[in-house]
Amino acid sequence: MLRGLARRLRQLATGGSAHPDLLAQLHTDVQTLQQSVDQVAAAQEVVFTRAARMERDAAQIRVALGLNDRERHDIAALDTRLDMARTAAHIDTVFRRAELLMDPFPYIVVDRMFPKEIYQLVLKAIPPAPFFSDKDPIKQNIRIPMDFAPVFSGRVWEFVDQMARECVVPAVLSKFREPLATHYDTIFGEGFRDRARKLPQAVSGGRLMLRRPGYHLDPHRDPKRAWVTCLLYLAKPGDSEAWGTQIFRVTDDKEASYTQTYYPAQSGSQVELAGLVPFRPNTALIFLNSGGAHGADIPVDAPADLERYSFQFYVGPNGPELDALIKDLPPERQARWVSKSEAIQADTM
């Protein structure tokens, strides 16, 4: 193909006839060449991506092996230190003490979420950098439970995940019982309140988050299938309380007409900053995903070495049971449980 293209170019360069057939063939040759170049570039990108993944996997294995050796005594002590009964009793106590606030939406701030010694283990168990996602250095996550981690980190975060499922979920449902009932009336209708209350609840979306200067998150509500959002601040000694979570009032607030993350300003509502929940050690912000909005901002000019660690998960119903309830809703309410693209399409019809 390249030889043919070169021959035809020489014909033009030496004054050969610019016959339409020759020009058409040249056009075809150039298109074919461009396709070949694109295919090579795509294949090269796949190779580079796989190589980077292999390098990252190798780095994780090297780091894990080193930590497993250095932390072997700490690992051996975890069976004693990770006291489930004591931690469960502590979580129950701090939830009972937390005050349920209603402005700008129902929320609580839980101080000393974990016993002090457990919180220290959690901080120590934050995995090193190679275990965080590497697509965006400003916004990095690790899914919890982790697919692969050093033994100490894996054990501690399995414990945290279990505490979330077995202790935090029932405590959340008890604390938010009345606001949840109102929320069910809004999204399902009053006739479905009792059925909504009986839906099995579970933890989803668990992730350990690392945020750096330049991070910004517009005021929003989390996906509609998440009843409650739980956010545990993992502040380390010496961390500033600044740049916690912003909470917003929303004027002319509306129920989200789709199931994905909802940004009230995009629907024409006015958003006003109502307060800032400080980034304090061992503190959890837990809120009903029913109204208002929340966001975050770490300015670009914040200290370059600033790191904000937190653990977030949702409490909400299991998929099949929720889907069955939605199918029984009146058509006008079912229409508010579609994807964003489907909602936009419906609005334009």
C-alpha cells in the first residue's frame, strides 16, 4: 500500500496527469494509511496500559511482602485487639448520644465513632500509595473490602466493613427512623411506607478515599438508591480541621427525577452554604439522602503535601427487593426511578 501511494505521489510531483481516478486512489490510500496508524496507536495504548498495570501489580506485591514481614507481630495481635463485642457496644453508645439535626437535611455527627485503640489501628491500616487507584492523583479510592492488600490492612478493613454491616446499619435505621418514613412517603407514596420499611438494608459503595489539593465536588445528593450516606473522617495527628464536608440548603428543592447522583443547581434550584462539618479525627458525618446537598472543596493553594483520608459507604435496600417495590408503584412514580438519560429524553418528548 505504501509503495502504491509513493508511486502515485511521484506521478503528481513529476507533472503527471491529475486524473480524477488518480486523486480518488490517493484519497483512498491516505484513508487506509490513517486507519493503519490509528490501529497501531490503539494497540500501543493497550500494551502501555497493560504494562502499567503489571508494574503497579508488581509494586503492590513488593510492598505487601515487605509490610507482611515487618508487621508480623502486629498481625499476630489482631485477634485480641480487634474486639468485636466491645466495638459494637461502643458504636451503639455513641449513636445513642448523637443529636439528630434537621437543617439543612437530617444528619448526625458522631464523635469517637470507634474506640480509641480501634481508630489507631484503622489509621495504621491505611494502605500505601500503590494500592490506591492511579487514574487521578487528586481523587484516589480503594474499594472496601479490598481485592488485595497487605495482611494487616486487609484484616483491619475487613473488621471495619463487618462493623459497618452488623452495627452501623441497625444504628442508622434506628436513629433515622422518623426522617426515613417521611422520605419513603416522598419517593414512593404514603401507601408504600410500611413496605419500604421492611426492605432488607445493606452496605454498598464502600471505599477508602484520598483527596488532595485541587479536589472539588459540586453540591449534590448521592444516588437515589442510597438511603443514608456514612462518611468517617480519618484525620491523622496534626491534620487541620479545615476542608471537611460542606452542607447546603436548597431553595425550591425537588425530588430527583432519576437514580444517579443529583445536582440541584442543574435543575434550576438555588444552593446556599449552610455549614461546614470539620475534618476531625474519628468523627462520622451520617446523613439522609433526602434533600439539600453536600459537597467538598480543597483549594489548589492548600499545602502541597495535604492529604485527606476518609471512609464512605451507603446504607440502602438490596436491589431485587427495591426493584420489585418500584414495579408496583403508580406509573408517575415509576418514572422517577429511571436513569438520567431516560429522564432527559422523557422531558424532551
